[in-house]
Amino acid sequence: MSIVDDDGGVAVEVALSVPFGVMLVFLVVAAFNLGRTTIDVNSAAAAGARAASLSRTAAGAAVAAQDAATANVSNRCTNVSVTVDTNDFRRGGSVTVAVTCRVATQGLTGLSLPGSVTTEARSTSPIDVYRSVTP
């Protein structure tokens, strides 16, 4: 029976596995933060649509949607774009709000990685049939 000399085998395995483990942790953190950002952008679009549907005028709806949507994602996004569609702004109609949010990859992982990720969401809210509105 021969004995094989194994000195240093565990050290090599650890030296190779630790960087992959750290990369996996950063990947999980980035995925979690990207998921949270996506949820926040969807929430901002819904809040903007709801605020717009409660307004009495189309111009007021655009301002209310812009304010509500940016208030929800201003701390997450480096660039926020809110588009309000008031073409169907009438009693029984609807208002659609689209929110586009650009997030720096540094904010997702905590590392100084260049680049950004863009997340978009759209939400429509009905206008009450019994509400008086001015198009």
C-alpha cells in the first residue's frame, strides 16, 4: 500500500473556492436589489396612475402622476422618466402612466462596476364614472 503525499491540497481548494463564493454573494445581492427596484418602479407607476385618476383636469393629472411616481423611486434611480397618457381623460375613461428608471450597477452590487440597468413599468387606473372632470 502506497501513501500519496497530499500536502497543500486543501489550501488550493480553499484558494479556488473562496473567490467564487464571494462572487456568488455579490450576484445574490445584485439580484435582490434589482428585484427590489423592479417592485419599486411598478409601485411608482401604480401610485402615479392612481394620483392622476383622482385629478379633475388632464394637466393636473400629469403633474400629480409625475409627483407621485418620482416620490416613490427618486432615491433608487439615477434617471427617472414618467410618461402620462391622458388621451382618455374623461368620466369612465382611464389614465396610463409609464415609469422608466435607470439604476447604476454600483447601486446594485456595492462595487464600482460601470454601467446601468433600465427598468420600466406601466399602470392604468380608471377614472370614476361619477367624478366631474375637465379634459
